[in-house]
Amino acid sequence: MDKDQLYWGMYQEHVTQARQHENQRERMTSLVVGITTAALAFAAQNGLTWTDLLLTVPLIPLGIFGAQFCRKHYERNRYHVSVSAAYLKNIDPSIYETRDRTKNIHDQDDKYKHIVPKRLNIFWERLHYAVAILGILVSLTIVGTQLV
């Protein structure tokens, strides 16, 4: 096995690991949103009562956990992407020259401009924090309506 084959194998492994981290993040987000939807639908079914706090309060740590889970998997994804890029650069440095040239052409074309200059991982984290905030708000609403 020559050096290029070894680098190619390591490149493929790190790309696979990066994809796996994205898949895990996506599955966790789907799970958190599904649990949140079910809990809120069940709680609101017959009006908000004290027993519904058993459904809404756990949404707070669930949302915080989901956000931290997304953050960690994004960090691991970026690690594997950077390592795979290093292996690819060792195989053929001209790949990056072509990529940089293509990126410059892409950046100059108005139809490819960023609509929102934020990274997508921030959206996923904030979605989970929104679940925690929703849990707080609905729980406070239940307490407020039951005390009156």
C-alpha cells in the first residue's frame, strides 16, 4: 500500500465520520421536536392543569441538552472535515488551487450571495433553546392560570 492509498483511506474515513455526526445531530433534533410537539399537544388537549407540568417542565432540560448535543456534533463534524481536507491536500495539492479559483468565481456571482450570513449550526442550537424557552413559558402559564 503506497502513501496515497493510505491517505485516501484516511480521507474517506474522516468524511464518513463527519457525515455520521451530521446524521446524529439531525436525528436528535427530530427526536426533540417530536417529543416537544407531543408533550404540548397532550398538555393542551383538555386545558392546562397542574399535572401538565409533568410534561412541560422536562422540556427545559431536553431543549438545553439538545442544544449542547448539536454544538458538540458540529464541533466533531468540523474536526473530521478539517482532517479529511489535510489528507486530501497531501494526495493532490492542486485540488485546493482549483477549489479556491472556483470559490472566487462563485463569490463574485450575485445569485450565490449569502441570504443570511450566519452558520446553519447556530439555527439548530437556537431551535433547541427555543424548546427550553417554550417549556418555561408554558410551565409559567400553567402556574399562573392555576393560582388565579
